[in-house]
Amino acid sequence: MDSAPVGSDMAAVSQATITAEIAQAACAYAAGGAAEPRTRLDYPSYRSSVLRHPTKDLHHADPEMLELSAPVFGERDVAPVEADLTIQHGGDPIGERIVVAGRVTDGEGRPVPRQLVEIWQANAAGRYIHQRDQHPAPIDPNFTGVGRALTDEEGNYRFLTIKPGPYPWRNHQNAWRPAHIHFSLFGTDFTQRLITQMYFRGDPLFELDPIFNSTVDPKVRELMVADYDHNLTQPEFATGYRWDIVLTGHVRTPFEEEQ
Amino acid sequence: MIRTPTPGQTVGPFFGYALPFEADSQLVPVGHPDAIRLHGTVFDGHGDPVSDALLEVWQLDPDGAAVRQQGSLHRDGYTFTGWGRASTDATGHYAFTTLWPGAEPGKAAFFAITVFARGLLDRLLTRAYIPGDEAALAADPLLSSLPADRRSGLVATPDLEGFRFDVHLQGDRETVFLRYPGDG
């Protein structure tokens, strides 16, 4: 029995219908030929995407000089403490303290050094500090859920935060998002810009979620899942999760080809 | 070795407390003597405005050089970083205050634009070309690869303060969104 509060804009579609749609799309993809390494823009099980996806194919463009560069961020932009989401208020936030760390590289494995990483997330109860979030779960006065960091010379980033909870949304009846952290990344080229979501291994909501499954290739989907890493766990303090991020391959300049 | 890129996911509905920052859309302060406005509306497939989109702009400086200046997130009012971020308002409208973008010699000037929105599963990239230099526009490899009706949507419209550039996510006037080599 669905017990979620029924909002006026609540879609009448059941989870069973959405789950069947997801399975059907997965079957069609498995049976089809062409690999889809990118997330599908036209994925109607995510109802909000229906009127917001382009219907024409993306048009090929060769990058101009502008697009072979990217904005520069540095110490003027980001203070080191912004990577710690647990010290932004007067007290300790509620929930499971976690380290999330990894390395940002391009498609050829080269690190993306000194570049901006932004994250935002729900609190341990699955509530965002956002006026549009109507989920009746508690706000944590000691947790905002926003962080920033610069990658180091080897492309490494590291955040200290609280493990986010899953939360309900109104895509369909009794819809719940798997726990996730939103990540925003820049590369060395404008064209490498990425906003994505990091998930946690083993989340029981994976197969129910149209957003996670809009990345239809199961191996590519795996790239969004962070793994528990005991080497990142700090004794008596925080558990650790490792998540490496690969940006699209930046286009080599003739100069680099000669190296 | 080529690695598969991490796929994108929607920016979702709740970025509004996280990604915007003070003066994010003001690459130069409003009132700067050389300030121009780049603005427009984001529309969905019904022609309705999209009030929860986020746009980013990246451009050359007025001399046509790539900018290598930090400081976008804490603007000092003097340093031009070439990059900005603007949320759409309740009417789907966004606006940047910036400088006229330069171009490489003989090439067409344009703003590189990134579009994010709730309901948009991955970011979209496009270009807003500066009208006027007809020779450069005619010689542009991207514009000349497009039929006339699609090409016009990539050229910004001059207005009193600068340029208007509307984004149509879907529909008859759908904006041309771009795929670059290496995008996967």
C-alpha cells in the first residue's frame, strides 16, 4: 500500500509500470546493436524529460580555440575548508560521516589538475535545504549539503560529508531516488563539462529509478557507483568511499601529438 | 588507452541552493562602461518557459584571447574570467552581463553555452554567434554545415543592451546542440 502523501501533481503511474518500462528499454538496448556510452536524453520514464529533450541528433562540431580551453579556478575561488561539509555550522550534523574521494582524469587517463569540483546532496534523512523540497523529513540545522574543492596536481579530490538518505519524488506513485551526491566537474576543455550523480554500491532502489537507468548501458551505469574503500576509512571517525571520475577525452593539439 | 567517460545525469530540481553564487552571471559589473547583456529565454517542447534551467557561458576576451584568470566564484569587479553562470527565473529568462567577445583573426565570434535543467538528463552544449561579420559567419565550419533554418537559431539577435539568444530544448525551433570529437 502506498503511504506517500498524495500531492496535486502526483502522477498516477505506478512503480510497476515504471519498472516495466525500464526493463523494456534495457531489453531493447541489449538486443540492439549500437553502444550508447552516454546517458539517453529521451527517456520518457523520467516524466520531466518528455518535453525537455532535443528530438534531433546532436550536431557534429569541431572545437574552436575557445572550446579547447576551460575556465580557470584557484585559491581565490575555493577555500580548503569548503571540502568539509560537516563543519559549516555550530554543531555536528546527524548521520553517517563519510569520506568521498577519488581522481579526475580525462579519457586517456591524464589527470585533471587544479580544477573545480562542486557537490550538493540531501542530508541523512533525505531532505534537501531547498524551498522546493516538500519531503516531510527533518532538516538538519548543522548540515547544508554543499561543498567545493579543487583537484590537486594529480587530479585527486576529497570531501568529508554525511551519507545522504534516499528521498521520495513525484515522478510516479511511491517513487524514491537512490541515495546520491550531485557532482559538477570542469575539465581542461570546455567540452568536458560534466554534471552527474554519484551513487552507493548495492542501493536497493537502483532498478526502480528512471534517472539512474537513463544511462542504458549497464557497464557505463556502473561508472556512477562509488565503492566502499577501507583504505579511506578513518579509525573511530568516518567510513570511506572511492569514486573516480573520467571526463571525455580532450582533443589533442598538434603540439601535444608531437610529445 | 581510451577510458569510457563517466556519464552525465540531470542537474535535478535542487541545484538552486548549491550552484548559484553572488554575481555568478556578472562577468563584469552591471554599469561597467563596456558591459553588454547576453540574455534570452529557455523553452520546452510546448513553448513553455523553463524556470529551473541553469546556463553557463564561456568566451574569449574582447581581444580574442583565451582567458586564464581565476576568480569567477569571488568576483573582484576588475578581473575578467570569461566564465559565468545564470539561473533562469520564473519566466524562463536568463541574463549575463559581460564584455563583447573577441574572435581569432578571420573567425566568427561566439559564446560557448552549456545548458542544464531539471528534466534534461545530460548537459547540452551550443554556441551563440555574434551577428554582423557576415564574411566570418559564412566561412564558419559549423554554421556552413547547417541548413539555413537551423543555422539562424545559433546567431544571437542584437538588441539595445547586447544580444538575445533563446534556447529551444525541443520543437520546430529546436536549438542546434553540439557533439564534439571524443564525446563518446
